[in-house]
Amino acid sequence: MAGMSTHNAPAIVMLGPGSLATAQRIQQWYPQATIHGLEGRVEGADQSYRSFGETLRGLYQQDTPIIALCAAGIVIRSLASLLSEKGTEPPVLAVAEDGSAVVPLLGGLGGVNVMAREIADALGVAAAITTSGELRFGTCLLNPPQGYALADIEQGKRFVSDLLAGEAVRIEGDAPWLQQVQLPASDAARRTIHVGHQARPANRDELLIHPRSVVVGVAGGNLNGIRAALQQAGIAEPSVACVLADEQAMADSALHEAAQALGVALRFAARPGDVASMVAAALPGAELIEQAEVVIAVAPAPVDAAQVGRRRGRLAVIGLGPGAAELMVPAVKAELARAEDILGYETYVRMAGPFRDDQVMHCTDNREEMQRARHAFELAAQGRSVVVVSSGDPGVFAMAAAVLEALHESSDPTWHRVDLEILPGVSASLATAAQAGAPLGHDFCVMSLSDNLKPWSIIEKRLDLAAQADLVLAFYNPISKSRPHQLGVALEVVRRHREGNTPVVLGRDIGRPGQTLKVVTLAELLPEMVDMRTMVLVGSSTTCVFPRLSGGVWAYTPRWYPTAN
Ligand code: SAH
């Protein structure tokens, strides 16, 4: 979908369980789309919702294309309250549950008719296109194909209604796609469709379409410089296909802001000499306009930005949360959808899936953290979009620190230029605490009891001091087969400072199938109740419990703490 517009991946929203087969057929066509189903009613959905109307309105407001598998009327009623607002509109379609009808409803300028045709093709039916201009001329003039941009939409709407009223038209400039359009053409026509990269004043008799055939070459970031250069060269901004910059400036934030302000992709190349030779090498055959710091290249036809230079690689270290899809933050989901390479411990990589055929999984053993981190940088430095997965939060006893350590140790400039981001997740201690109530409601201390990477003596010392300081204690990696006795020793240290009736929360496989939650007392706690998939939360002197009607207890630690006297 690159270039069409910056739309999010579509949401396929089912209302009844009878539409799953249709939803899945549409998802095959849009592999990045998510299927939403009513909670408890539909199996096989990627996401569940409680309120259909709220879900639809939320998606609409986030500019997400909506494919609703239900009656058109239901969709219209659900979105009605939002429709009077002006602004950009995502494509919205109603598709019959059984896939027998595809009705584009909203988002004509966002390409809804194109989507309707694609979906209809996938389902083997005809799309219910109702846009008169499109029916008459066989294309939507206001939604030119990839590689072309409309100068002014209001001007365009007037122009199309003039044509519908019977005006003839003349085409100036080169736009092969317009040859296929059944336009009322005449060499004597007053109305013209002008295709060109020059900046021109808006004219009532003219539909101005810019080919995206211009590449702006720069050494570094300078939006004002770029704009001034375009203006001086008489080139319309929408004609710009991409900005091509020196790869040494890959991490220059002014450069990224400039490309974003222009709404174009940012590409990179090595600059052996001056900017002009960099641009000439990346775009052979283009005409070069050299200005102070900016070199403008005009190609004879639209330029595919993906073919110019290369892009900046990205490395995201993400947290999946404890396991359940609902507890994964949306930014992480989006990152997984854009990933080309996924690295991590096999269990977590599988948990992050399923992945598309074009995505490469690199599963490694849990212990090879530094090696995995370096591998991730090698891939990202080649321009790939790489994700390193951890469970819970990546910064809590997981991959984020290893990735940063690998970067810190490296003197390779290509590693340091990678677009590195850490995306948080719900950590096991927080997910467990939420299910138990609020045991972490006051000051608490988080520790890993594993002595793989630190001496046991420091663990005992910290346990002793934290227990003495009356902090609630959250234990990660509490026990493992290779160190079965250490938890018992740790509990002895804690018991020196805590009463036997102190509540202890044990969360096992929280957010995963077969999860269990237990609240016991410190006196009752035995190492056998705990394994490596368990989170242990030991209360402080103020942590308390009380029965909950649904069974079991609520555990919480109040916000306040008793004063000394
Ligand atoms: N980065 C992870 C923690 C990795 S350490 C996070 O932020 O959650 C691994 C330890 O986390 C396990 O030994 C266990 O103690 C705990 N843990 C991870 N996932 C868990 C889950 N779903 N339920 C209970 N404990 C979990």
C-alpha cells in the first residue's frame, strides 16, 4: 500500500459469528488486517471487543480503514455522530456476512472504491460502486494512482462536476493512466487536465496533477532550505517523491522532521563527493538543478522512492506483555506488523506470531543474549526492520539492556545510525499484582533471584536490606532446575524481618492458558509451590487481604504508611 496514503492496516469487524469465513478471506487479501469479533461470541478473531458502536467510532477516529461485516445501515448509524466533522476520513465499507455484497460507504478520497474492488475481486462478486464520476469515466480522477498527486481537492471536485455536466477536456502532459480513462476528450476543450511537476497557480478550468518525479538531494536536514530551493526552481511540493540524504546524516533529527513535513520518504546513500554526484548515482538519467546546499533531480516519470538509495534500518526491542493479546500495547502490535526479522527466544517468538511468509524468524537459545543483540544490529544496519522480542517488559530482566550494551561496546557507525526504539510491555509483576488486587500499591522492590549473571552473595545482601526496609518484594526467576535450593535460602533471609502471616501472591503463567493465582502466607510458602514460570510477590508489614465475593481474596498494600510515633 506504500505511496497510496499513510493509511493504517484495515480492521475487519465482525458482528455475528457467521461471518468468520468471509473475514478470513478478506484477511488473506490484506494480511496486515486485524479481525475484530464480539467478546465471547466469535472464536478465531485477532481481537475482541465489547461494544460494536464504540469500536467502530474508535477505529474511524484513528483513521483506520474499516471493513464491517454487517448491514450497511448498522455501520451508518454507528458512525452517524462523527460524520458531520470535517477532516480526513478512512475508507469504510460494509460487506455482507456471506461475502455476497461489497458496499463502499465513506472515504472516497481515501481510496474506498479501490478497496471495494479489491475485496469484491477476492470474494468473486462485483463491488457496489456508486460514485458517478468514477462510473462515467471508469476511474476516480480525484484519486490518481500511485506516483501522481492531486494539487487541490476542492478544485478537483468542481472540475469533475463540470465534466459530469458535459464539459469536454484536453490533456496536457504525460500521464499514461489517463489514456485508459473514458474522458470526453476534445482538442478544442476549455477544460484541461495538466500533468506536470511545476508549481502553477490554481485555475478554475484546470485539474492540476503532479507526477511524483522529483528527488531532493541534501547533505543534512534543512526544511527551509529545501522549500526555498523548490520554490526557486518552480517545483510544486507534491511532486517530490523522496528526500535523498547522505547516509552519515541518518540519525539527524532535523532531516527526519523535514521529510515528515514534506510528507515523503527519506532515503540514504553514500556521498563520495558532492551532493550532486550522490543524487546522479542514485537517479541516473534525471535532470539536476543544483542550488546552494540542495540538489533537485527531476526524472522523466514518477519515481518509486523504494528504488532510490536505501532506507534507515530500524531495531525495536519490544515487550509482549505476560502473554494475553489484550495486554500487548498497540505500538508493539504495529511494530510486529512492520517487522521483517524477528529475533528472540523461541517461546517468545512463537508467542509474538503468527507471522507472514515474508517475515523471517530467528529463534535462539535463551542464554545467547549478547550474540542475539549483535545479530539484530547487523540486520538493522543493512536497512532491515528488526524486532527483538521479550516477554513482559523488555527493560525488566530482558533484552533491552543487552541490546544497549552491544551498542555501547560497538564503534561501528552503521550500528549507531540505526533507528533504535524500546517499546514497553506489561511486566509479569504488574500483571500478577493487578489480578491479585494492588499488592504493589506502596513502595516495592523488584529482584531477579537468578545468580546466572550476579553472585548469590549480592542477592542475599539485597534481600536482607530490602526486607529490612519493609519494601514489598517482587521476585522474578525465583527458582529453576539448576538452582533448586536457593529460594529456600532466600525465604529464610526474608523471614528474619517479616511476620509469618505476611501475604504472599503467587502468579503462574499469568495471562497465558492455564494461569493460576494463589495467595498464601509467608509461613505457608514452600519452594515446591513455585517454579520458573511463577511470579512471587511478598507483602510488607502493611499488606493485607480480605475475602472477595467471587472467591479467594483481594490483596493490597495501602498508599499510606504508619508514622513513627
Ligand atoms: N521481561 C519479563 C521478565 C523476564 S524474567 C517481564 O517483564 O515480565 C522471567 C521471569 O518472569 C520468570 O521466571 C517468572 O518469574 C516471571 N514471569 C514472566 N512471565 C510470567 C507470567 N506470565 N506469569 C508469571 N510470571 C512470569
